[in-house]
Amino acid sequence: MTMPASLPAQTRAIHHEAGQPLVLTQLPMPQPGPGQVLIAVEAAGINRPDLVQRAGLYPPPPGAPQTMGLEAAGRIVALGDGVTRWQPGDAVTALLPGGGYAAHAVADEGSCLPVPAGLAMVEAAALPETVLTVWANVFERGALAPGETLLVHGGASGIGTTAIQMAVAHGARVFVTAGDADKCALCEKLGATRAINYRTEDFGEILKAEGGADVVLDMVGGPYVQKNIDLMRPDGRIVSIAFLQGPSVSLNLMPVMLKRLTLTGSTLRARPVAEKARLAAAVHQTVWPWIEAGKLRPVIDATFPLAEAEAAQARMTAGTHAGKIVLTV
């Protein structure tokens, strides 16, 4: 591996410390190892796991940067040994194990995807974490089929707005829950058959009246789990990817048995490099054509300069956003 002479010895990155505001600092320039690339970051997505990491509850996997940031887009500026797919200058968006809140980030070769035609870097940076999460959980673990009904909790989130568009492009019918009228309207504009205001409506009763759901993507946990079970169709699949209302629940398992339900879930960050590359290849084959055909486009709620990462995370913590929050470098 040879680093270009034009690269500085240090890069800008966001430092986090327990109980302290995020600050922009200088860190040594990251070095791409075998099978890795160095990206000059132009935009980086913010995701809820970043907040969990900041709270000390979601440590990076071994060998990953301590800096937050699970996705970024930019141009490749250096190659590690053995890289064959990419060249310096290529515009890519990448799933990262960490390190995205920075002016430079290292990514595994297989976790990079080309920036789709017609998308700005800000939009491209909003894709990897959400699209791969939805693909792995709704399409693989949930095995959503065309014509089936998907229920998405948190429909106006980055994951939710992505799941709506991907499921509709796949030929599924989508219901979502969201927290206010504006968020519900956004979800229906993206293709949801019905957006349910969970503050004023009972999503369980509404879904039962609609014949139930085949797949549920749940980011809430807690009391939603039993309600999900009760509204499922026979042979339904409930996929958990977060638990904003708690990971521990007391369940009546009888309907799980009677309806032959599957309760499953996953995380993305800790998966092996080869598994992330497999997911990226599947997304490139199926989802990238949807993007290029105009069937899927990231919903950008707001952008913040890298130095204002604290304000960006505060917006996510407040829960008023709809779609993705992105840092620009």
C-alpha cells in the first residue's frame, strides 16, 4: 500500500467522550489495510446506533475506529494491498464499522458501492446503513414476497422511509406507524397504503381489520412485541432491529404456535466482513436499479457541517426528524 504524497499526516474527525459535547479534532490519517480503501469523505450519515455508542452501550467491533459513523460517501484516495475492484478517484458510498464522522475513513473493499447515477454525495451517504439493514431484515430474514403486507414501526425514520420505498418497489403493500400527521403524510407520499398515528390510533386493531401483516419490522420492542404477534397472519415473520421501549417483554406464546410465527432479529455492525460484502453485492444487484429507475431516493431531513455533529445528534435525539440526518465535510 502506497499513500499519495499529497495526503496530510492528519485528518479532521469528531471526538466523543462520555458526558461531554462532541468536538472536532485532529487524528492521524487512517491507513487502509489489505483489502481496504481510504475515502476522502464528503458526507456521512447519522444513525441511532451512533447515539447508543456515544452512551457507551454499543462498542465498535475489534479493530474498528473508535470514531462514530457507520456510513459515508466520497472519493477513494488510496488503496490497500490486494484491492482490485476500485481505483483512486472512484465515487463510492460505504458501510463502515466506524469512523465516518471524519474527513477520511477506511472501508473494506466489499462494503463499498458506487454512488448511484443522479444522486448527490449527501444522498449517497444516506444509503448504506439503511438499505443494507432493510435488505438483511425485511427481504432476507423477513422473506417479504410481492403481494404480502409489511408493517414498519418508525415509518418516518431513515430506516422506515427506506423500507417503505424498497417494499413498494418489490410489489408489497406497506403500513407504517409514525408520531404525527406530517410524518404520516410523508410516509403515504412515499407509497405506504396507510400511515397510522400511534399517538391517536391503535395500529393493532387497524392491521387486524386490514387482514393482518405478513412481515413486521420493529424498532420499538417493549409492548409492541405482543401487539405485533396478535396482528400477524399465519406464517408471519416479526423482525426486531431495535427496542426503543425496552428489550425485555412478557409474552403469550400461544398465538406464535397457533399461527406458526417466526420471531427473529439481527444487527449489522458486528457481521463478518465477508457477510457485509455479500449483502452489499445483493443490494447492488437488486436495489441500485430501483434507485436508478427513480423508485427509491433517500429522504434527507437536514444536513449539518462536520463541526456541528453535536447539533445533528441533538436533532436525532429530539425525534422530530423525518428521514436521514447527514454531516457534510
